[in-house]
Amino acid sequence: MDQAKRSRQQRRRFISRGRAVVESLEYINAPSCLAVFASNSLMSPRLSLCAGLVVFATVMPAALAQVSTALPPPTIGTLPTDKEAPTELQQVQQHLAAGRAAQALTLADASLTKNPRDAQMRFIRGVILTELKRQEEARAVFQGLTEDFPELPEPYNNLAVLYASEGKLDNARAALEMALAAAPNFGTAYENLGDIYLQMAADAYQRAAKIDPANRQASAKLTLSRELITKARNVR
């Protein structure tokens, strides 16, 4: 197996609830699709989505495996040349790509001290916290972004992934539906929502089989749903 494929597999995250497991939710790992427009007023700066999301899976805690591909995460805009000093956001991403999450967090925090409403930096800070397995803090970051910039789907998506990693499938579903309300053509959210529904279906069949062991239909559907979950996990 080549390094890139092995790395992609290591990036997959899964959700565990009961005996069923799904390992296919997509996590947005870089805020490359957030275009921030400056605002001198007290109103929130306007944000819009760039075309072409770049999606990566992210590392989840312990038994969870949904952030490394063989390539570093994308940077915002163009890579700096020898004559250009990297932006603060690019410096943060470079540290994160090199596995220096702690240093990346320090730089992100320093930058946000100067510009606390920087949506891009806040977003990447949430990704860093997820890398550091500081799930509650990461969730607070993405939750804050959904409140300050409800028109952006990516924070909802990553919030859903964090909920799902804790087995909170109803919360994950609600977050993904909010992502789709913000961006009806956000394909990643549709795919993740399908994975959530698949897991919820398996959970329901399992409960039905437990309540009535003689119910062969429920048992058969449980087996099929688990097989489909396994196949979905191996698609990437």
C-alpha cells in the first residue's frame, strides 16, 4: 500500500454507538473556502464561499481515526515566494502541516488577540484543537463560528463530526441540516448526513432485534446495515 493511501486511511474518522461503527464522515481541514471581506463597522464582516471545497479527514480521539494526507493542508491564496513573507494564517498552517500543532495554536491565539473576529483564523484554531484532541474546546470554537457567521456551512460540518465522534447522532444530524440550510449545494454535508442516517438505521434495527429476538427481518436488516457501513468505510 503506498504512503498516500495509507495516510488517507489513517485520516478517517468513525463514530461508535452501540456495536455499530461508521468511519466515513468528512472533516473540513482548512478554511480555504472562506473569503473574508473587511468591515469597519460593528456589524459582522460579510463572508462568502469560494468554489471548490478542499476536504480532508481529521484525527479523532483514541478509538477514533476522522487530519493526514501525504500532502500538507492547502494554504490560503498563493504560496509565498522568497520575496513575500508568509501571512500569519499561512504560518499557522505551515506549523500544522509539519505536525507542530502546539506552535500553530500559539500563533493562532496571538493573531486572534489582535483580530478576534478573524473567521479564517478561528476556523483553523478549531482544527488545531481537534488535532490536539481538545474536543470540547474545538466544539466551542465551531459553535461560536456558527453563531457569528451562520451563513458558513463548514463550521456546522465540523461541529457535526465532533458530535458524531461522541455518539451524539441527533446533534450531528441537526448540525448537518443547518450546514445545508446555509449552503444547499454543500455536497460534503449531504454525504455526512447519509452516513449519520445509515448509523441511525443500524442502531434502530439493533434495538428492534434486542426487543424481539424472534424478529428475523430486523436481524437481517441489522446485518445488511452493518455490511453497508463497513463498505462505506472502505470506499475512501
